[in-house]
Amino acid sequence: MTPRGPLVFVGDPPLWRPKADEVHISVCFTWDIEEGRRLQGAWQQYYPIVRLGGPALGNPPNGFVPGMYVRHGVTFTTVGCNNGCPWCLVPGKEGRLREINDFAAGYIVQDNNLLQASRSHIRKVFAMLRPRAAVFSGGFQSNLVDDWVAEEMRGLRISQLFLAADTEAALNPLAKAIKKLSFLPRRKLRCYVLIAYDGETLEQAEARLRRVWELGAMPFAQLYQPPDHYVEYDCEWKRLARTWMRPAAMKALMGQ
């Protein structure tokens, strides 16, 4: 999701540096704050104003400019979420779900929980997407995928749609959602799967990932990271996550 362009840089200042009045350093994850501060010092050697911000610093989402901090094509049509999942920081940082009436056009919808919005808002989002091959990368809440949502989505060109199954209890709603979205092939129907949370074992995580595959979606494994520090997982956990986030690796493992 990193933006692209001649004024976008990752890491330290390069040898060739463009003219600019300000430099903005955006930090997504709390465990990168220290690196963000180091980079702020590095860029301050060449630019008078270097601002440090981003989700990790608790900056509220006050508007969205396409192509700034995230790549062109990404849009947010809502912020926040009404759920209170214990592993998720969104409600604490963004509050309850709020619709953005004048959202920017885009084809990658990164909303935390679009299906919690009103049907009139969802229709507005879908209408914007009709000329494009849409990507719903924010993730749909499985138990909100009803017949109305499925029928509305039949009229869209969909490149990828993400669901979520972060717990064992989420598998039944996921199965029902996949059935309603059966017009999408597995390669287009992805599923975020949080693993290694709350004492989950390697075996339990792999069993849940395999179950998601068997239900008809392609898993995208996500190793849990707490908000206050970074967990360095061992090679077995890393291997499991790598396998179950790469389509080619999953297909080879499952004999597809």
C-alpha cells in the first residue's frame, strides 16, 4: 500500500534529494515509532520541517488525500468500527463507525468494516466501483454478508474480496458468507486469519487455516502482534504464516 512517485521515499534520505518545504514521516505500527524518530533526525539534516505522525502516534483520521501516505487507488469511505474485538485497535483509535459522505474515488476499498454502514452508503460505494475491478482489502464481516449484499455484488467486477476468520467461532459465519458469494472463485475470495493469539498453538492455527481453505476461500495468515511491543516469532510460526499467505505455496501444499 506504499505510495509511489518521485517524492516518496522509504528509509533514510537518498543521495539525490528533491526540493521540498516539508517532509512527512508516517508510522503505521507502534513498534516502528523508535525507527520513525530516528528517520526524523536523519531527514532534519536536509529539510527545515520534518513532521512525524501516522496511526502509531495516535493521529486521528482527519480527512484523506488520495496518494498521500497510501498508494493511488486506495480509498476510505468509512472510519471506525462498532465491534470490540480484543485484538483490534481500531475502535480505540477511530471510535464507532462513521460514514464519509464525500469519500474520494478509488478502486481499493480499505474500510475497516464497510458492511456496518447503511445500505444507502454501501450502494453509493458500489456505484463508484462499477467501472473498475474492485478490491475490498479492508475485509468484510462474514455474518453481515446477507442475500442483499451478495446480490448487489453480482453486478460488480471484483478483483479480490477479503473476509475474516480470526477465531474458531468465526468459521460458521464464514462458511455461510462463502456460500452466498459462491459466484467468486477461490483466487478472488481471500480471508484474513489471525493466528497465534491468546495461547493458540501451531497445530490449532494450521487446522483453522486448512478449514478456511476447505470452505472455499484462500487464507491470508496474520501473526498477532500486541500494541505495546513486537513479538519475534520462531521459525515454525514464520514458516506457517509465510505458507498461508502466498497463493502459490498454498496451492502446492493442498495439491491444487
